Amino acid sequence: MKKRFKVISALVGILAFTAIILIGCTKNNDSKEPLVVATSGTLYPASYHDSKSNKLVGYDVEIARAVAKGLHRKIEFKEYNVDGQLTAVKTGKADLAANDFNISPTRQKKFATSSVYKYSFNSVMVRASDNSGINSWSDIKGKKAAGEAGTSYQRLSQQLGATLVNYDNVSNDVYLRDVKNGKTDFIMNDYYLQSLALKATPNSGLTLPSNLYFNTDEDKNGVGFIMKKGDTDLQKQVNAQLKKLKKDGTIKKLSEKYYGADVTKKPNVKNIHTFKIQSKYDGR
């Protein structure tokens, strides 16, 4: 009788232990934890707050929401500057960063990246009255470049001899105002972002000269999400959702909503100058 009791007790113990393991596995494989996304909330139209509702919206933001929905996970956004977003991903405070991040060779060495969901090219925003004295690439030397520290745009500006004026996660109107009043001379950034910013502020007094369109080796491959290096499970899950969203037309619809163009395809623009960012400026 005692022997039989011991056997039953042992079986109960094994079953209980097995149940604990299965519960743990189920939790890991079907996570109900929210997908934490680092973004800026100040980059129109990729990630910004709607002026009426103050809701966080934008192309990258809506794609992240669609991905989370496909993964059956809630989503939580945390707003930082560029450095803060990348640090949040590195330290595990965020699962991914969504903020018009170029899938550059430098970033791919330090992070896991998603498949591309946006293609573009770059432009230089200057004062319309005199092009801020910038009529060719050599004229950038000595001029004041507005941007966020460590971005490929500021690194290229420095490489071309400009004086850097760095901002910390400010909205577009601050950048535009400072170029207009001469505090800075130019802004390098994505063409679609800049053209939409000018459209939203028709009296900005700024322009995008077509002879100053460019790409770099850091941004020619397109835009995607940034994730922690080695997080291959999340990377596969996110890419699977992006594939579905491209196939069913969701991403194309979002691009037309926010950019007024299909940015899922490479733009057909001639006379784009291509720069290689030198290693001593290649900080990110």
C-alpha cells in the first residue's frame, strides 16, 4: 500500500511539473505582452501627433500597429530622440524602433532589421530667396547644418565641411523656422518628408533644389524597423507580418495616405548624386 502511494505521488509530481513547463512554453510562444515600440512622435509624416486629437499617428506608426495586430499583441509606444530609440532597443526597453530608419550597413552590424517598407531619396532644404548660398555641393562648406546628432545627414554634412547645429527631437516647424531666419542654412533629410513639410507650411520661404537630390551608401537600401541584434524570433515574426501587409495592399494604402505616393517602390528620379560616408564620420 505504501509502495503504491509512493508511485501515485511520483506520478502526480511529474504531471504537475510537466504542466508547469507547458504553461511556461505556452506563454513564451503566444506572448500576450505588448509590443513596445520606440519612436519620436515629432517626425511628420512617419511618427507625429495629430493636431486635433493629439493621437500618435504616421506611416511607420500605423505599420507598427498593423504588425502588432497580426501578432495578436497590444502595442505600446515610447517616445525618444534617435539616440534614445536605438538605446531602448539595445537595452531591451523597446522591442523595435519605428521612425523612418534607414537599413544601413552600419545599423545591420549593430541591430536586427526588418524587410524594407519604404524607398526614397534625399534632398537639401534651403532658403528660397538665395538657396542659402548653396548652388552646388562644394557650397555646403562653412554653412550651418540643422539636424539630429549622429544621423547620416549630419555625418554627411560634417564630411562636406558644414558646421553642425544639433537639435534634440524637436518638431518640423522649429527646423523650418530656424533655416528661414538664418539661424541655420540647410536641412538634409528624406525628400518625401521635406516636400510634405513644405506643403504643410506654404509660407515657409524654403525650397528643395532639384540639383541637390542625393543618396548615400547608408540609406539607399530603404527604410524598415530596427530590432535588437540576435532577436531572430521577433525579426521573423515581424517580417512575416510585413509580407502579409504588402500582399494585401495595406502598406501601399498607408503610403498613399501619408505620402501621397507609393513609397513601397523605388523612385524613378534622375541625376541623384550618391555619396559614400567616410569611416571617420560613420558613427551609427
